[in-house]
Amino acid sequence: MLIYIFLISLILILGLILKPNRNNKIKKIYICIIFGALIIVGAIRDYTIGTDTAQYVSSFKIIKDIDFSEHNSLRFEIGFFAICKILNYITENPQILIACTSFLIYGAMGIFVY
């Protein structure tokens, strides 16, 4: 819980110090810092946090041994299957799935907010 209090404080304090509405360069810096912090927190969280993350981690491990042509044998969409397959070539550590999805989700949110 302490990490979330830190994140809220970071958002407020940087907002007061940087005043991101002044110009686009400061706004970009502010957005990058805030969403960078969110990406880091999301990327390092344990797979036991959240109700369905453990299921995605177990699927990540299962997908490692399944041929790409058999992607219909599981209930997952082809995009998730492809991400898991590609990430399994990099490492078998499921933490990379959590880090990658955190980057994709919070990165997209940062672009949208900007």
C-alpha cells in the first residue's frame, strides 16, 4: 500500500513543481516520469497479486510447449498466444510477461493521456 501512496504523492508533487500545462516539453517529461513509475511498479509486481495473473502465468508456461499451429487448442486469443510464444524465446521466466503487459498497457495509457 505504501508504494501507491508514494505514486500519488509523486504525481501531486511533480505536478506542483513542473506545472505540466506550461508547455509540451514539460508535459512530455511529466507524463514519462509518472507512467514510467507506473510501468516499473506494474512490471515488478508478483504474479500472486491480482485475481487472474496466476492463470496467465500458468498459461505462459503451457504455451511454451505448444506449437504455434496449435494455437486454437487453448482458449486464448492469438495475440496473447503470440506474445507468450515470442517472450518464451527470450526467457522462460514468466515475470517478463507481467513486465511486457505492464509496458504495453501503461505505455498506451500514457500516450492517451498526453
